Amino acid sequence: MSTAIENEVIYKAKLAKEASLEMQNKTTEEKNTTLLAIAEQLLIDQAFILKENAKDIEYAHKLGLSESIIDRLMLNPERVKAMSDAIHLVINLPDPIGEELERINKDNGLIISKRRVPLGVLGMIYEARPNVTIDAATLSLKTGNTVLLRGSSSAKHSNMALVTSIHQALKRVQFPQNAVLLIEDTSRETAKTLFNLTEYLDLLIPRGGKDLIDLVVREASVPVIETGAGNCHVFVDATAKYDIVRPIVLNAKTQRPSVCNAIESLLIHDEFFNNYGKELLETVSIAGVKIYGDEKVCKSFPTALKATEEHYAKEFSDLIISVKTVNSVEEAIAHINQYGTKHSECIVSETPKNVEQFLNVIDAAVVYHNASTRFTDGFEFGYGAEIGISTQKLHVRGPMGLPALTTTKYYVNGDGQIRL
């Protein structure tokens, strides 16, 4: 490994660790003042940010990246303003740090208090999503953490511009600039160095495709929270109402197909398919979605292509969907638990028993009844922003807002007690 690469990563990790100690004493007012400065600075620096983002978009076109990935990369005035607005939402949220979760008054006079405290130093590895730079920075700062960012080469100029803007704001309000640091080298070696920095990092959060997340989980010795891979499904039960099914499927697949809470697979009960299947597939196809289906689907809808095991397991992140017919809620559950990524799953049904069974037995962070999976999002859940959507069970699950970036500490106060 290049010494220069290792030196940059370790050097910045040390700085982040040192800054995390300083962050422990920051008040809510100081943190909110800093966030407000960042929100303002983004708008001040908008022209510079968009100019740098244009370099990434040009590079993405040269590489022949898909339109869905380019959509993730792209910033415009509306998206910059949305990032700034999201920071204002975070400012208005309660600061979880110091919150007392439990108090025990012992007979011997000891007072034991369990409180929320910062995690420490967060490491973020993410792909093609410059908005993550702002989300990770602002949520980390609000919770008294520091963050070491490592984006992808496809968003390098955008990330550098955003962090430059953040540092301008931090400098303006005399806040530790090392609380938010970006590793500018985007080679694989920098990621691999981060994987094992247990001396400096308290948590590593990957955001991107399944390959990236699997790599981090497999190779990192730093504790990892799995996020983002989204092979999500909608199951249309026999009793589903077509007027509810149609908008849910279209929204979940086509509104923004590149994101992790868009559906990749559609399961349709045989009875519903016999009545409305062809009409539903025509609607999906007219919306520009390429369909891979099982034998029954292909027979009913000749433009559909034959689905394989690979299609059922794939996160397309594009206007592509796999469609399979099933004959029971149990079959739908079995299929989803086999191929899903434990992200977001939906049942459209008017049968309470089936709904309850689906919601209880599906192994996913978020389960839906008669609603689009596109709501799995920190903003929609009232968190202002999110640092990721956890698809595992420890220590958090689902959209990760401010409380997810905390741990706990016990404070024990006495007046000379000893244990006998």
C-alpha cells in the first residue's frame, strides 16, 4: 500500500479522534449555531458547488454510467436548497445528547443514571451520493460526533466542494474544523485502510450498492452498520384493490428508481393476476419499465423477458422490475425472505389475517400495508435527514436519525458508598 495513502487516512483519523474529545463539551446552542452556519454557507457557495458537480457529471457521461447513477450524482439549485432546508429541520429536532433514559435510586443512596452520549468518530464510505456528505456531517455534528468521509471517485469534485463549504462555516463560528474531514484519495486502498482503524474509528457506515456493503462487512474489523442495499418488493394479494395497487406500484418503481427504497420486484397473487395482471403490467410498461417475469407473466404479457434467479436477487436501481406470480401469502413471504435485502417490503391487501401475517413474518427493517415503500427515509420519518437506512438488527434498524448516532453511558453519583 502506498505510504502517502496510508498517511492521509491515518493522519485525518487521528485529527478526527482528537476533535471528538473537544466535541464532548459542545452545547446544543453551539451545535445548532454551527449547523445554521453550514445551511447558510451552502447557499452562499451554491455556484461553486454546482460548478464542481458539473465536472463529476461530465466524467460520469464519459464513463457511460447509467442515468439512474447520474441522477444520484446531480446537484442543482433545488437540491442544494433542499440540503440547506434539511439542516434547518435537524436544528429544530431535540438534541439527544444528555437525555436520561433511566434512573435508579439505590437504597444505599447511590443514584445511577443512564444517558445518551456521542458514539465518537464515525467513518462513512459511500458511492455517488454527494448529499450524503451533508447528511453525515450535520447529523454527526448535532450528536457531538466527528466524521471521516470517504466518497467515490464519481462524486469527488462535489464532495470536496461541499466539505470546503462546511469548513468555511465551521471556521466562521470558530467550531473545530476537524470535526468533518474528507479523504480525498478515492482509491480502494483508502477504503481498506479505514476498515481496520479500530484505534480511531468507533463505527463504520457504508452507503452504496450491495457489493460495497458486502465488502465492508466482510473485511472490516471496525464495527459496521449495514445500510442501503434495497431489493424491495410489493406483494399484491388476491383481495387487493386495483385502484390502490396501481399508484403504489408506479410510485415505488418509477418515481426515483435509483434509490434504495424503490421496489425491484413485484409479486402478484394468481387470483389478482387473472383479473388485473395484464392491465397492471401494461401500465408499468408504458411508464418505461422493462419487465422480467415468470412463465405465467411472459405468457400473458409477451414483451416481458424470462426472469432468472439472478433477476429475483438483483437490485436494478433502474427502470427494470422482476415480476412473479404466487398462490398464497406464505409463498410471497418465502420468496421475499429468500431474495430480499431486509430493507422495505409492502403488502397490498384487504385481508386482515394476511396483512398481519405478512407484517409480522417478513424479515425487514420497514414493512408496509397499502403504501409505497418510497417513504422509508429519514426526512419522511421526521428525522430531518438520515445517515443511512440500517438493514441489520444491531444496534439500530431502519432510517438512522440522531438517536441512532448515540450510545449510552452510566453516571453513578454517591457520597462515599462502598460495596460490602
